[in-house]
Amino acid sequence: MVTVYNSVERIDAEAVNSKEKRSSYAARVKIFPKRVAGAFRQLKWWIMLVTLGIYYVTPWLRWDRGPHAPDQAVLVDLANGRFYFFFIEIWPQELFYIAGLLIMAGVGLFLITSTVGRAWCGYTCPQTVWVDLFLVVERWVEGDRNARIKLDKGPWSFDKWRKRLLKHAIWIVIAVATGGAWIFYFADAPTLLKNFLTFQAPFVAYSTVAILTATTYVFAGFMREQVCTYMCPWPRIQGAMLDEDSLVVTYNGWRGETRGGQKLRRSEGEENFGDCIDCNLCVAVCPQGIDIRDGQQLECITCALCIDACDGVMEKIGKPKGLISYATLRNYNSNVAGVESPTTWRSFVRPRTFIYAGVWSLIGLVMLGFLLTRDRLDINVLHDRNPVYVRLSDGGIRNGYTIKVLNMRAEPRTVTLSMAGIEGATMTITGSDAAPSNSIDVDLKPDKLVSMKVYVSAAAASLKGEVSDITFTVNNTTDEESASYTAKFNGPAER
Amino acid sequence: MANKEVDKLSGIETTGHEWDGIKELNNPLPRWWLWTFYATCIWALGYVIAYPAIPLISSATTGVLGYSSRAEVADELTNAKIAQADMLGKIQSASLDEIRKDPEMLQFAVSGGRSAFLVNCVQCHGSGAAGSPGYPNLNDDDWIWGGKLEDIYVTLKHGIRFQWDDETRDSQMPAFGADEILERDQINDIAEYVRQLAGLEHDAEAATRGVSPYVENCAACHKEDGAGDPEQGAPNLKDAIWHYGSSKQEIAQQIHKPRHGVMPGWVNRLDDETLKKLTVYVHSLGGGE
């Protein structure tokens, strides 16, 4: 089956979704991606290194926040309802920042997809990155494509057992490390690691690691391309995101056809053929097991490995690179029509990308503005509703409030709680010995909310109607931060 | 079956379903999907055997695990009690004043007291403890039988005019009109005088006539200045809070044939920790002395 054409061998490979192989229930066709070298492969190694590095290392970074807050740089503290990200600390009521980030991620995905196609899928999606990592292990243990096919078809010899056990053992180690790294984002990493290894960590830590280990092992080891094809919704949304100016991995059929191998070329004459020598290397290297020459398809994650493979072949046979390349549909069509039309950065310049980029930046800037000007001292006032007011024995009117003061700085502070709006009104705080007055000092613990029951009494004559406005203010004299809340003060209709 | 339509471009059969010219290809399901489906069937079968599942006429199958949501609730309640045991022990041994001064115990007592209040007390005092005519408002600073922690605790334990408790708080105001102790005019004059004591609008002449019958008949309990006496449950007559209304008619009615509130004693129905929590809760409503 091996035909040599200018030292390039024809590989016996076939696309998994070719139409001859269809039944009601299709068994998975095993894919043995061949190793490939090239510019895109190099880029993918770097991206893998960076993304995995970020994932595994981040929980171990430290960030000094003083004695009253954790020193982990990135921490999702679910128990206390805090999210720490380096110099940013987010309280539960500020969760809209997270919502904003998710919206930005969504719009960013639209932007990326409309310009460079499924770059997310091909380069940075965890599924792609971990499958790539698992393939590295698989190749290291079992060899490249041909060796793996041979091993897979061969009998269960000692050598096969040894290789399979080693491969799965390494996979499981990676899977445990992957699931293990996740939990360190939710608790102090060094402490949790110690507790985890001495079986003192909470059950949820072990169950989370177990579940994520299982999903990593199964998804990256066994499911692989089927996750993209059958499970992931993103490929279905692609259709709406791509247009004729999006860069997609394209087989330039206008140049490649009619394809033909050495034998045909010899017998029928070189001039009857295009550049594609039908070596099938693009199919052999594809982790999704498809043939890019069939055109843009759902299964393609645009990992660009076929570009690397084909460029290598073109170089060997002395033809220009780019038989398979990133190209837009518009360029492709004009090339088909005979008008030479190389794909350049100009495909990025169009209203759609500018609108996406604009929306993305706008959300980012608005959030940044909010983040830089946000208050670190806040007050919430809840007026008692049952009863709305109480008549006192001296004829005065009393209203009750639950006042919550939020000290969102990691340092203790003393603030003055004062009120305005009703003449002569005084307040008392339950549990405090302070005499009834117009303003009372309150001690705040670092990074904590303090909830107080406050009673405000006023002479009936000082009320102007059934409902009056009353403004509570907390003020910190040292850092000049203050916050106010205007609530209602109820009284009887007749005084 | 002979004329199955085949999509020309992909060479795949269609299902025959069409939406605005778009036809559905009849692609095969992946085999792992089929196995997942079988796995869920087996899971469902196991679930039916293990858990209550099949409804019978008056009950349902119990399942081999013997699970029931009622037992789970009972378990959770037991666990909650165990979790509270520590705080309940502290409440039990602490004095009322100690509970009030300790922020942790105070919070526990107030929320526990509120729960007990919502079960046992709301029927008369209302869910906000604001009362209604004849049922005192517990938020204000006027207390018929005293508003100190100890006073509230005793009231809660033994009730008021509660005939089944020997230690109950008890006092009786004579029916001055119905029992013909006072004349109609005298009752009218006393009512005017009481309104004068409270600083309300009144007939000055009648009020002056009411002074001497008030001193003779009422001052023993309500005191000469009308300040009342919590020891005997005699309400303060000169403040702004009125148990049965402040109009002259309402006051005269009360002198003629007084109504008396009755509150049950709870000592035999609630445990001591609950009574303490209730006391601290009522005291925390803003009027506690």
C-alpha cells in the first residue's frame, strides 16, 4: 500500500465519518493521530504550557493582605462568601462583576469566532488541551500512529499489557492532579493539601477530586473527539457565529484538485493533476479523525495540525505551502473563480468585529470604572414592618430598624452611625450601653458585616406626617469613607 | 421503505421531516449513547428496588433500603437538637441577665425565642407582638406586671389570672358600677379625672368632682398620681398607652364593669430553656426595662 512520491509515503487512512460506515448506532472508530511538527504545533505546545501552568500554579501563589484576610492570591471562599483575586476582593453583593466577566467571555468568544473561527476549540479549550496532553503520554508509551495501530490490533502479549498499564497509570496520575488542583481554588492550598493527604479534609474535597479525576480520565482518555462532536453545544452555535469573512482551516481545492498519487500521475501525466498528492497525511494527523478536504465540517476544531502536516509535504515535494491554510470563504470563492485572492489581516476589518470589540471593551471599561470607584464601607437599613411603629408611654413614637454595616476592608474600623431627617429623634442600639443620642460610635471587625437592632424614638409632634424620611449615615473619620441610606419612619395618622 | 429520500450532498438518508425546506438527516446515534441509555434503565430498575417507588392502594413499596423522607426529617431534627445542645446547656445554667449580656447567647435566645413565640404567643399578642385592645403590646415600654427580665419570666411561667396555677399573678378590680359601689355620676366624674391625669381633653368641673371618689376608691391600686402599680397589675393611667381605650366612654365602661385579661402559665408546657429564650426575646423587642 505504500507508494513513494518524492519520498512522501501514502498512508492508509480514512475519515471516520465517511458515508459508507453508517448504521443506526455507530460504534466509535478509533483514531490514532500521527505526530506532526510545524508552526501551529509549536504554538499549541506553548499554549498548552501556559494554560496548564496557570491552572496548576495559580492556587499556590501568595498575596499578602494583612493579618485579617487570607494570603492566597486567587481564592473562592464559599464558606465566608468572599472571592479574592490578587488586589481585588469581591463580596456576594458584588457578584455582578463575575456576571460581567462571563458576559465579556461570551462576547469575546463571538469576537474570536467571527474573526479567527474556532480558535477557542482548537487551542485553549480544556478538552483540547488535556486530550493533547494525554496523546503525548500515549505516543511516549506506545509509539506513533503505526506502532499504536499495530499494538491495538495485536494480541494481549506481555508487552501490550505493560504498555497499556503504564499509559493508563500515567493518565490517572494526570487526572488526579487535574481534579486535585481544582479544590485548591476553594481553600488555603497548603493547609488543604496537608489535610487531604492525612485524610482530614472534608468529604466534599475527596468527592470533588474523585468526580473531576473520573471526568478528566474518561473525557481525555476515551471520549476525546466525541465530547466535541456530541456533547458540546459550542459547535452548534458556531454556525451562527461564522461568516464568509471568518478564518477557517480550509483545503484549497482550487489548487489541490484533481488530486492524485504517484501511480496515477505517472500513467496519466502530471499536467492533469493539482497539488494534492493524496498522501492522506492531513487525515492521519487529525485528532478529530476527519478529512479536511471534505470541506468545513462540524467535527473540525480548527487545531491547524493538518496545515502543519500539509506544509511539510509541500516543502518536501517543492511546491508552495498553503494547500491547506487559514482562509476565509470569500477568498476561497474568488480563488475558485480564478481571481487570485490571498487571505490577509484585512478580513478582520469589518463592522461585525468592531461592534463585538466595542461591546467587549465597553463592558470592560464600565466594570473597571465601577471597580476603581466602589465603596468599601456600606450600610443597609431594613425597617421593621411588624409593627411599623410603637407608641411609647410618654406619647412618643418608636420605629425599629435592622441596620447592617459592611466593613469591606481587611482592617478593623470605628465608624460613627448618625441619623438626620427628624428633629430631636434619638436612637439606641440593642446590646450597646450607649445613651440614647443622635449619633453612636460602632466598632467594625475587619472584612465583616455587623448587624444591629436600632430603635429610633421621636416625639409625635416632631413628625410631619404619617411617613417621614430618615437618613442613616456611617462615617469613618480616619479614611473619610462614608455611606448613607434613606429609610422611612412611620407614625400614626392622627397625632 | 423503497423510496427513502437520500440527501444528495451528504449521501445520507433523511428522516422525511422538513422545516421550510430544511430536512433532517438520519445520522446514526453513537453507540456509547446507546450504552448510556441502557445504563440509565438499569439504574432506574435498581432505584425502584432500593427506594420507595411503586404506589399501592393505601401505601407504596418501601424499597430494600428502608428509606423514608419522614425518617430523614426526624433524623435531621435530632441532629439539630444535638447541634443546639451546647448552647441550650449554656442557656440553662446562665441567668437571664447573663444571657442578655452575652452577644452569642443573646442571638441564640432571641431567634429561638422568636420561634417559640410564633408557635405559642401569636394567637393573642400577634406575630409582631404588637397586641390588640385587651392584649398588651409587648414592643412598648408600658408593663402592667413589670418589664424587667425577672418580671417577664414570672409572667410567662405562671400566667395572669390563670386558675390552674397557684402562683399565677392575680388581681381583681371591683365592678364599681355593676356591683353598685359607685353612682353613675361618680363614675362619670372619675373617668373625667382619669383623663385629666393622662393629660387628655376633659371637663374640668367634673374632673374636680372626681378627685375625692378617685382617692377613696382607686388610689389604693392605681396610686394617687395614677402611675399604677406593677406589683398588683394596676395599669398606669397617666401614660399614652391604654389597654381598653382612652375615650371617656371606654374608661367609664371599665370602671362600671372591668374586663380582666387572662394569660395561661407556661411552666408545665414549655421547658425552662424555652421560657428563658421567650423572656429574652420579649425583653429585646424594645420596651424591656
